[in-house]
Amino acid sequence: MTKYYTSFIRVFKPGLGTAKEVIEEFESLELDAPGVVTGTPFAPTEGGITFVLSRVFNDASGIDKYNQAIMGASEARQQLVNRLSEKCINTTMRISREISPPTYRGAKPPTCLVRNFIKVKRGHLDEAIDLLTSNFSEIPEDRTKPLLTENTTGRSNLLVITTPYENFETAEEGWLRVRGMSGTSRGRRLAEITQESMRIPTLVLHRTLQN
């Protein structure tokens, strides 16, 4: 089975929105699907803090269950969602499917989640996936392997590499390793077939996922 992920993104107006409110929104949905809530001031959007509420499902049927839970939510939850939306500049929902699963090797639960977005040039998506998965297969067993997903909604040809880290310091060490890849033949080829890319570190605020 192929796992699927939902990401509900809230971009708050400056000075509005708190982690407590967003965590309450996440927990208020009656749905048996683990996930994580992250927040960041580093997203390239106008406004305040960006929060992402992510959930993981064992297969695509989980998306149907998610939609049913949203539609059948209590009035109290709907009021909470409406109040939060009034404080936002923008809200977006994305669905993605898993290409390569993650393996976390940190000694402590992750506090930082880094998402790398890669917009691949038309006609080169499969090649980009092959280049990335080949690199991931060479990561030593004692090191964390990232999650690779492909968006199935929104912008096409968009890959997302999601990597959990114990803290921001180890996230920066990971960035240096990725930066070193740019000098390899795979790295140069990936750059040639990439239209644009973006790296966004986030803080883990709440999680129900197992390591």
C-alpha cells in the first residue's frame, strides 16, 4: 500500500494565531490518523506565522475518511475553524503520496522538521525521483532518511523532501550534507532539471506520530 499525506496550511495575519489554537484544531477532528503540527516564520509568504497540520494515512481511502470527518465535524469544531480562518491571510490544503519512506535515527524525539520543495521541469519528474531515491539509498543505516512525497493536488511536478531532526543544530548539519551533494554528478543533474527549489525549517509543536 502507498501512504498518503494531508497538509492543511494556515498563514496567519501578523500578530494573530497561536500554537495552542492550532493544536486544538488538530485534536478536535475525530479521526484515527496520526500526524504532526509545525510552525515557522520562515515561509516565503506575507503575513505572520505559518502553521501546517499534517496527517498520514495507510492508503488513499484515508483521504475519504478525512473528508467525511471534516464534513461531519461538530458545530463547536466548525466554529473554532471559522474563528481561526478569520485570523488568516490564506489557507491551503495539499495531498501527497509517499515515494520513499522515512527512517528517524535521532536519540530524542524530533523538534525540527525541514521541508525541501523541488519544482521539477516538465518531463523530468521520474528522473528526479530516481536521482533522489538513489541518494537516499546510500544514506548510512545509523542516519535519518527523509520522507519523499509527490503532490497529487495543486502544483504539478512538485516533490517534497521532509526530514525530522532533533534540533535546529542537527538540521543545519543536514543542510551542509545536502549542500555538499551539489558538487556530485547526481547533484548537478538534479539542478539542471529543477525549475526552482525552497528549504523551510519548521518547529514541531505537537505530534502523535511514532518515531
